Amino acid sequence: MKKVLSIIILLMILFFGGQWLITYLKKSHEVHYEYVVDDITFNIKEKYDKSLDDQYYLELSSDKGTFTYAVPNLYQKKKNIVKEIKVAKNDQMLCVYPVLEKESFTHNIECSVQGVTYGYQAVKDNDLVKKFVEDLKKESIAVEAFHEEKGENSKVGQSTVYANNILENDRIVFYNYRGVDVFSLKNNRQLTFFPWDKYENQHGILVDHYYLVPIYQSERVFDFTELRIFDITNSDISNITFPDTVSMNTYINGVEDGKVYYFDKDHMVQYEVNINNRSVRVVGNESLGGQYYNGEKWETLNIRDFVTTEKKFTKDYSDIELLKQESIVQIFESASSYYYYTNTGEFYRIYKAFPKNATFLFKVSNPNNVNLYGDTLYYVVGNTLYYYQENTSQRRILSNNEFLYNKMNRVAVYKSEDVEE
């Protein structure tokens, strides 16, 4: 009898151990289930995909609207993580907030109006949404966007800085004509590049935590033979020397694999700057052609094409139907999503897991200096730099009246893996 019992226990251990191992090793799953509330049936499509930023992706669809979410993998790859769907509705609008098995509060309210899905920032002033927020707060649903942004600020040089709104891993780099101001949650740093004002910042660029800027020949002659590299985390400085003089009529093609590509239109020479080993090499000229990265692979083009049109490294998204719109100004891509904005200042997000669903995030007037770092959008409107995240919505970072007069390459962001001490 004892022998039989031992065998049964061993088989149970092997069975449950095998189940655990299968769950641990699996890299994706997709399940479908339903949730009914207030006579609305939601068909839930749940995808877990380790290759898409190791997140869960949720599509909640009903006859009144479709809503999409991405949430961190807090569930050890379990299935059916949606436990409840909170709703608020009237004749024109349906709003939802999915309650999950474990709450990280990294997702937000979404609403549907006439077939268009809106993020919280776009509808937060609607009376139905305001009441919905108050109801969720009473149930201890603590999404940061439900609370007013921190308005405390301080004057740093010519900028008004909302330091308490800066994300803890961020360093905000602001070009101030003689160098850059580096703002973070805990301190500020100023790096000086020139003893005089350089109004247009056409050659400066932030790559990881290094800011590259030429050592110009003089206040009036913007040719250069060296780049100065500033470490924005500790102010260390080093130089890189070019084999020949680079003309002021030079532009940046882009960055790939940590290397910066400059094209000198006057001399028809393309340079690759390797920050890691502090070296420069010629990768393009009349005999070599010009090197162009299309987002997936390198191509060699006629070098003269780089002169007639500024060739900036850009990925082709024409295989995604929603990204074919002529009104789109710029497209950004993260590990999990596509973001884009239109010529009317409308910002949208599409999850790669659900490429047929776009969510209208917010609308602003005449945005500039728009960029995406991680899944955080940064943009300037008027004289103010903002960021946008799903869980925080829009937050001010800094204001400076020079944004009104000069919009060229004014802002960059370094997202550190470690929180600043």
C-alpha cells in the first residue's frame, strides 16, 4: 500500500511539475472569453506575447465600441486575467475600465463615441467621465491620471521647470544656444558647448547618455573637424576627430546600433561616428555610394540623392493599413506599439497585437519637437514641453519662451535603466 501511495504522489509531482514547466516555458497564448455587464456583452481577446515587450494585450469588443489595453506581465502567464469591467454610459458614450487579477494601475479609462475609441486625456473633461473617475476612486482604483498634476515649479535659467512631474528615470536635455540644461527629478546640470550663441542646433544629437556636438571653427564659421562628447550623467568630456574638415552644410541621417551617421553635402561624404570606441570612418562617397537604413536593412543609394534630398533613416509602414493616411506627420514605434500624429495635432496609438484598432489619445495645437522614448511621448506646444503616458496622461515638464521662436532640435530625453540617486 505504501508503495502504491508513493507512486501516486510521484506521479502527481511529475504531473503538476510538468504543467508548471509548460507554463513557465511558453512564450505566448491567446484566449477568448466573455464578460456581461449592464446588458452589454464584451468579447475579450487576451494575448500574452513575450516577444511584444513581455506584456498582456487585451481587446474588449462590444456592439458599442472596441477598447485595447497593454498591461505588464504580473500574472506568471496565467489566462483570463480580466475579472470585471467597470462601465459608465449614456446615449452617446460608453466608457470602460477593466479590473484585472492583479492591479498595476498602468492602464486607464477608454471611451467610445460613434465608433471612435478615445483615451482618457481626450475625454477627461466630459461630465460622464468625471463622474466615472469619482466612482472608481471610491473603489480604490488609483490611476495616477485621476489626480491633478503637481504644479510646483522653480526657475532654472530662462526655464520654468516642473521637476516633480519629471519621471524618475528621465533626464530632460534642453538646448539653450550655448549648451544644454539637463533636468531630472532630483537635480539639474548645465553643460556649456560654446562661448557664444549658436542659434540652430543642426549637428547636435543625444545618443544614449552622450550628447555629441561639433567644435566649430569660430562663431561665424561652422565647419568642424572634431566632435565633442558630453556624458550628461557626470559631465565627462571626450573628443572624436574626423579625417577631413566637415562643412557646415552637413546633416544627420540618423542613428543605428548606437552609431551616428553624418552626411556632408558640400563634399559628398558620409561619416559613421562610433561613440563606443571614439572613432570615425567614411562609409559613403562617390565611389562607395550612400548608406541608407530603412528600418530593417541597409541599402546603398546614389550619393547624389543624399544631396538633392536630405535622407533621414525612416522605416516604411505602408503594410499597416491605418498608417497609410496622408494626414500623418510622423510615426513612432516602440516594442509594443505604433504612435502617430496628424497635421491637425491628433495623436493616436496602435498596439502591434491589434493592428486594426487605433485609439485617439489627445489633440493639441501645432506640436513640435515630438518624439517617443519607450512608450512615453514628448512634445512641445506653445512655450511648454509635455510628456504623455497612458497612466499619467499629459504632464508639464518645462516652459521656456524660446520655444516660441526656435523649434529646431531643442529637446532630447535620456531614459536611464537606474533611478538617479
